[in-house]
Amino acid sequence: MFSCFLSFGQENAAKPKIGYDSFIKQVNHSFKLTDSEISKDVSGEIILDIRVNEFGKIDSADIAKDIENGMGLRLLKAVKMSGDWEPANKNGTPVASWVRFPYKVLSFKESENSATIIKAEPIEGMSTFIEKFYKNFQYPPEALKAGLSGEYELNFVVKEDGKVTAVKLKNDPGYGVLTSAQRALNKAGKWKPATQNGEAVKSSVIVPFKLSLKEFRSHI
């Protein structure tokens, strides 16, 4: 996530008392995407226009641009929680001013390409995870009866504490495949969370797997 400030018509613009870098770090810590937003790989830009009064308090704000309903309000809450401001200054006197706050939410692919992001990974390594996943995957009787096969993508969120949640199956064929895949996932080992700038963060993980009776038997 990235943001910067644009002041409106002030030479000595309002600025966070703790400094820009510390302020952004605090906003990033407070503003969290929901599991649903991570699963949908929500990305884009939110723009807030905030009014900092002569006492350094935010007393008014507009959401100039939002990504999804509610995200702008949550970002505004995070901004307000991240500390007081030094007000703009005109001729030596503190004055109220408007500040534009653009905030970019990175997509999963953009986050992967960021040097500050370290992806979530199985504690025992991906090879061991895949082996355990197939070993614990129970081919649903309904899928066997239907002769179901194909390639699928298991999508889930690894939370800051390494717990797995929001498990979904892309193009879910039904027949109990998602339930079986979720059970196998839970038995395949724990995860290390992704980190951003050394801090654990929620992230979306995609694990492709193949559903075929022949492949299933080869892992038994």
C-alpha cells in the first residue's frame, strides 16, 4: 500500500506530527482489508480530502474516490487514529487547510512484485505441503460417481497469526470437492504469514491442484 500528501494552496502545509513515514506506517497498520476483499484481490486507489483545523485536528473530510463501499470510511478512521497534525501556517499563524490523501491498495500480483513483501508459505515447505494435501484429500464419493476430474485453484487467506481462513475453490464443480479440499488443507500443515516491511500481514494464497482418480491413487 502506498500513499502521499498533496496540500491545497498552502506554502507551509499541514503535516503529521510524527512525520510522513511514521504516519504512513501507522495508517498501514490500522487499515486492514477484510478477508473477502483479500479473496477478491481488491485493488485500486482511495482518495481522501481532509481538513486539518488550526489546532491540528481533522474536523472534516470527503471521500473523493473509493474502491468499494465502506473502504474509504475505514481508511478515514485509520487516518484519524494515526495521530495529530501540525496545522498549516500562514504568516506565522496556524490556519485550517485541506490536505489530499491518496492511498493505493496493491493487488496480489503487485504485492508479490514488491521488494518489501515476503509471501506466505507453509512452515514445512511447499513440497511437503503438497504431499500432505494429496495424502489427506479424500475423493468425494459423489465426484467419483460422476467421474469428475479437472484442474482447480484453491484460494484462501493466511492471517497475521498464520491461521487459514476464507477458503474458496475457483470454478467449484460441487460434489463435495471444496469440503474435501478444505479438510486436506487443514491437515497439510501450518503457514508462516506474509510480511511487509518485517510486519506480519494478511495475504491471499492460491494453490492449484488436479482432481483425477489416477492422480489421487498415486499419492496414497
